[in-house]
Amino acid sequence: MNLQDLTYFKYLAESLSFTATAEYFYVSQPSISMALKRLEDELEAKLLDRRKSLRRMRLTPAGEVLYKGTTEVLNILETTQLNIKDARLETLYYGYLPTIGSRFLPELLEGVGDKAKSLRLIEEESSDAMYKMVQEEKVPLAIIGHDTEFFNDPVIDQIPITVHDFSLWVSPTHPLAGREEVCAEEVLNSVFISLSEGYTHRRIFEQWTRENKIPDNNIISAKEIKTLQTIAQSTDFIAFMSEILVGPVTPLVKVRLKNAPKFYISLIINNQRENSLAQQEFNDHVIELTREKLTDHQMLSQPK
């Protein structure tokens, strides 16, 4: 079975147009027709129903089966080609979040040296999304934030780095700007701004609002951190964030929150992933640096 014929067939099955398929591959329409005929002859089955009584041609049951199998085969082939290229170039993968990465990456990548040219940083805005990528072996290791101290996941090794209390952040003209600490009861009627769904910060915030009975209509959302901070700076809205999200320089004023929820930061590694020798050596290097330079064990208890 000709691989190019399968490639043509996949596009033809999706577009249901010989013209569009030929134009996409810069070949003649007869080339597409001949590829289809070769497949039908080899499989001894009609793959396209082209009866004039139909408004538009469609896949036959055999064509549906071949389309599904072809899609899987071509996806596997593409992944294999990428893996071979990565092995040849000794590509190294490391996942991070912009907010956390900007704080810790310089130290975590210390001593990489010549391997830096092979490094591919995988950026993701959401810790939850990055965790899933590591869990599914798409990324071998990453630094993320999370809302529980330790992960109960057999495929994930975790090196705790540090933990931050959540705080309230307000503009310098806000009535709370002169306070060092407040409790939830004092801000029940305030308007809060938090990150949108899909962020660990949002999940922690929602848990805190439920526990403290903050009304839902007192909450607005922002998709980006900069937007969140800009709105808090120019209004009386209160931003609910950990310090790692805010950054070292901000016009906002930090107000400590009594009994504040915590935001944990860890390096996570998939312990089931089959890494190349270069990737495994890189993993070991990052793990060693993390343990030597970044871990703040006095802030974290050990799992029971």
C-alpha cells in the first residue's frame, strides 16, 4: 500500500473534493483519481460513493474504516518522525509557566552549557494544563504551581520548591492600602477580581470564596494576569493573588490575608516516560540543581 496514496485519501475523505485535494498537493486531478483506484483495487472495496443521485459524494463504510486507520497511521508516522529527529538532534524538553519560570528558570538551567542549543522550552499559561502534559508524557518535566501540598500520582515524582500565602492586592488609594492584614469577614462586600477558569489560582480563589461565603456577584474575571493587575490598579476591586504571580515590581499594595490559602510550587517529573540518554541526563541535572539551590524544605512538611 502506497503511503502517498493514503495521504491523498485522507485529505480527499475530509474535503470530499478531487479538485481541492489536487490543489492542496499541487498535483493533477487524475493523480488523485489514480491513487483512489489503486487503494480500491488493493482493498477490493469501493471507498467513495459517487452516485449522481447524491447531493455530494460520501465515504462508503469501507472508506470510513480506511479513513480512521489512515489517520491513526499517519499520526503515528508523524510522531515517529519527530521522535527520530529529536533523537538525532538530542532535543531536550522542559515545561514551564511564564510567571513561575521567570523566577526560577535561570537557576534551574544553570550549567546547561552547550546543551542550551538543543533545549526546547514548552510554555503553558495554566499549571493544570502543564501537569496533564507531564502526566501524559508529552513533556518529561516541568515546574508548576498547585493547590495541594503533594500529588498522589504514581507516575509523577515531585520535588517541592516553595510555598506562598495568597494575599489581597489593592491600588495605593484603596481604603485597605494602609492595612497590614485583614480577615475574610472584613471584605465580604468588596468586589474581587481573579483569573478566569482553568487556572490553579482560580480554583484556590473559588474554594476560599465558598468557605467564606463571598457572593458570586461580587466576583469578576480576567483572562490575563496583566489585565487583572491593571484593573485592580485603576479601580477599588481587590485582586486575589499569590506573590509569585504579581512579580517583584508592582504599583499594587499587598495586604496579608488571615488564614490565607497557600500556593505550592514544585518541579514534577514523569517517572514512566522513556527518555533519550540526553533527556535523562538533562532531567538528572535539573533535579540536582533544584534540590541544591531552590528547595525550601522548612516551608513544606513531608507527606504522611
